[in-house]
Amino acid sequence: MSAFADTTSLSANADIVVLSAYADIANLRAADHMRVNSIHDLASAARGRRLDLGLSQAELASRAGVSRDWVNSFEAGKPTVELILVLKILEQLGLELDVADSADSQRSRPAGLVDLDALLDEYRQP
């Protein structure tokens, strides 16, 4: 059974995060890049790659020289993670960050990507 198949015990918000993690890694495979708008997007992509590689949080932590608790906090979207440690994690996962002008990233955005933050903002508006 897939790790993404059993969502019966998750809240609506958790369902979005889990499905987002799976969708992000699928988009990475298809487009070889993704747009990151938040720490949650970056953490989601890293978690998806870790799971795709079959690594536990402890294994990834050991390879990157960080604690398992730090990996857990990063994957949960902790907003105060240290960039150098994030880069170590991404390196161990075979991922990298590219920085582009906003206009360039809008043009190069792969078709079919959904901005979950924007959707949630629209939903929350009265």
C-alpha cells in the first residue's frame, strides 16, 4: 500500500500536505524543476524526494550531518531553518536551488502546477 493511500486518519489540512508532497515530486520528475514560493514548498519537495529514494529521516540526517529532529522540523515547514543546513539536505537528495527573476519564473512555470497557498487564500476570503 502506498504511503499516500491511507488518508482516513488525516485532517483536511494534512491531506493537502500529503497530496502536495506527492504531486511536487511527480512534477520534479516531469519538469525537472518546480517553483518554490514558501518553506513548505521546499520542504514538500525534499520530503517527496527522500521518500522516493527510500531514505528514512534518520538516514538522511546522518548523511547531511544534522539531527533527525532537525529533518523532521524542516519537513514540517519550520520557518526558521538555517539555509546552510537546507542546502546540505538538498545536496544529499540530489536537488539544487536556482534563483530567477519573478518574470522569468512566471514564464517558465510548468503547465498544470497549482499554487496551493493561493487556493487556500481564496477559500479563506469571505
